[in-house]
Amino acid sequence: MKFLVGFSRIFVGVLFIISGLIKLNDPLGFSFKLEEYFSQGVLDLPFLMPYALAISIFVVIVEVLLGVMLLVGFKPKLTVWSLLAMIVFFTFLTFYSAYYNKVTDCGCFGDAIKLTPWESFIKDVLLLVLITILVIGVKHIKPFLPNRINTLLIAFSLLGCTLFCYYVLNHLPLVDFRPYKIGANIQEGMTIPHNAPKPIYEYAWKFNVGGEEKVIVTNGEYPSVEGEFIGVETTEIQKGYEPPIHDFTLEKEGVDQAADLLAAENLMMVIAYDLAKSNLEAFEEIKKVSDEALQKGYTVIGASASNDDLKNQLIERYDLNFDFYFTDETALKTIVRSNPGVLLLNKGTIIQKVHYNDLDDLVLQESQGRVSLHIQLKKELDSIMAMDQKYRIDLTPENLKKQAAIDSSNLEYIEAVIAEHGYPGKSLVGYRTGEVAWYVLQHSNKIGQYINVIKEAAENKELGFSKYAMMLDRYLVSQNKPQIYGTQGSTLADGHNFIWPIKNLDSANILRKNIFGNTVEEYSKQLFGEDFEFKYYTIQEIDNLRKSTSKL
């Protein structure tokens, strides 16, 4: 018994210290995991969510202290019964999570070691057995050092944990175990290897055969059976490979622009997962560093899961010269444990990552071969963009006239800018603002005059190639010619929706996969709804349909 107690004492003590220190390195991350447990659909304890960080700090410090107390033999009865209470609670939590498949990672070892729910439960059962041995054999737990020295060790451990926790909360975790650590490449983190294992599914097909329900299970193939099909239930029996980064996007108006943005040589990302919870005072300093980055030729963007109203209010309040993109909140919480925080990237590789308290530590490089951003022009173009959309939300006949007058004025301004600077792309005014001239030209009757300017800008990566594709298609439609990329849809007088004729559908789908990430058929459902059925038309067929509907 003495040997079992000695082994259990060392094993449990060391494991609790390691587990606690890993979580103490990232108490904010553990608080996010607790919020997940407290949420509706799991434990349904939403009133605890505001206290998740405080509970996180308390739990991880107690975890480390109990491990130290067990190893040195300080107050053994209090220690082992506290350990038992903690492990009973965690065993229940991991069983509940595993059985009901509620939380896919318990967070026991933070992001350092990922355990499935059942692996976490088995680990807790093992610890429960060992701690039970400690409770039974508590008389064999003797202190190694005098009580006074043990008391000092516990006091210093508490002080050390508290100071360490304070540091990582006001800066960043000392060790970053996440897939967005410095040196990681985001695109590579999203890549699935060619030989990666694929998920395996089991399909339970239900048929009505002779008045009785019959279930046939296959791995995907439709069964050969005589009977009326009722339905099918799909179960994943073996998970496939999931890349470390699988939920990262940078969306604007529903389009993911991550690939284009991450290709930038010098990119500054301002991360704020929830602007309502952000330290807003930090944006005064972010305004300074982001403007400096723009002057040095950086592409600067924001990423947040907040709504557009909050984003626009923040931009206006602090006169920010960059725009925000939408990214999943969980992904943003994972990227940086700071709200807001700032990342510097080079072609998708994270070069630097800082807490808002450490913005002075950012090292901005002068972009070689790039012209510093023209801040005044950027501000003017941003104003033009706001005017371009002013009345398009509600195009009543009266608003249509107002918008037409604005469009005419905007076009005159853009033509003057192009005459002086060439196309005002991302090198001159930043990525997002670099699209403003495109929008104004797209809403004008001078697309044919400037289509080659847009093509050159896209080829020089001053503008996303998708913009050129859309403008070229729009121009071809205006000429009553088949489009190339399948970006333009239309509606007949009788309300019939269709995709404008395409020169070569197979070619268009290959091009679309590379540029837009989808096919014409998939895009048509996004445009007209999931119930829309794509049909390929020729120009002649559309002309005939127009003639027939005009007679109605």
C-alpha cells in the first residue's frame, strides 16, 4: 500500500502541476472553454459566463497548488480530499461531454495536448482511482520538509502563479501552442495533404417493403432493394484528417477574400473578436500604428465577428484608415489572446503578434518596391465608396435619380484620379479602398473604355482578379455576347431567373474554381436561392425568351 501511495502521490502531483501550468500559461483560453461548458445546450448555466475568466484563474491556480501540496506533503488530508472533489467533478464533466458529444475538447491540457472527450474521461477515471488510493492511504503521505518551509513553498507557489497569470493576461501566453503561433503559415495550416485519411460514413437506408420498414446499412452506395424509399441517416464512423486551421476566412459581403489578402508581402491584421467587449481605448494607439504601417506600404485590415454597425462606428470614432472583414469568433479568439490584438504577416506567415498593451513592440519594415499609401487619396476614395452605396439600398424612382447624380459625380472624380495616378489599387490606397474605383466604373456606362485598365490592375495584383472577371462579364452582357466566367444573372419580364449565356461552361467552371472557389451551378444557387436549377442557354434562346415574355 505504501508503494501505491508513493507512486500515486508523485504521478498525480506532477500531472496536476503540469496540467495547471499549461492552463495558467493561457487562462483566457481556458475561460473560453468554460464559457462553452456554461452555454445553453451543454450545462445551460449562462449566469456563470460573465465569471468564466475569474473561475478559470481560480481553478488553474488551485490545480497547481494542490499538485505542489501533494508532492511536499503539506496538509495531506485537506489536499487529498480537495483533489478527490476536483477529480469527481471533472470526471462527471468529461463523461457528460463524451456521452452527449457536447464539447469536443475538454481543455484539460489547454492547446498543448488535444484529447477527445472519451480520452479525457478515461484519463479522469485513472486519476480518480489514483486519488482514491491517496485518500485511503493518506496516513502514508508524510512531509519531506519542515512545516514552516512547506508553508513558504506554498506561499511562493501562490505568489508565482498569481504574478505569472497577471503577466500572460496583460501580454500574451509565454508559450503559444496554437496553430497561429509566430512562424506559422496560415495557408499551409489550412492545407489537406493528398494522402490524408478521409472520413468514413455509414448510411442507414430506410425502405418500405411490403408494408414493413426495412433498414439497409452501407458505406455510401445506394442499396438494390425493391420498395419505397423513406429516408437515410448518416453517421460518421471514422473521422478524416482535419487541418490545424479549418475555420479561417476573411469575408466581405459574403465573399471570402482570405487567399488574396494573405498573399500580401506585408499585412497588418487588427484582431477584435467582439468589438462590444474590446478595450476601445486601445484603438487610439492602433490608429497610430496602423497609419504608420500604411505609410510604409503595408496592407492593413481588421478582422471581427461583430456586426457592420459596430465596425462602422469604431472606424468613424477613431478615424481608422482600414476596413474590417468578418471572421468566425472562435477562430479570432484562437489567433490572439487579446481583444484587440495585432498581427504582422508576410505572405501568410505570422511574423509578429502582440497584445494591445505591447503595440510599441511592433517592428514595421519598409516595404521594398512599394509606394507608401496615399492617405489623403484613401480617405477621399472611402468617402466616394460611401456615396456609391448611399441610395442603392432602396432604389425607389426618386432615389434612383439621386443615385444617378452621385454616380455621375463619382465617375468624374475617378476618371481624374486614373488620369493622374493610373488605377488607384492596393499599393496606393490599400486593398479594400483599391476596389472603390472598380465599383464606380462598374456602375457606369464606361466599362468598355476602362476594361483594359481593370485588366492591367488585376494582372499586377493591384485589384483582385475576381473583380476583373465580373467587369468583363458585365461588359460582354452589355454587348449581348456570351460571358466568360458566369458571374452575371438576369431576370425576364415574367420573373424567370437565369444565368446569362456562357461561352464555354466547362472552361468557366475551371476558371471559377481558381478565382471564386465555386462552380457556375453553385454560384447560381447563391444568387437566386437553393431551389434554383441552373440551365444553360444560348444568346438566341434568351432572345427568343425575351420576345415571348414581352408579349405577355
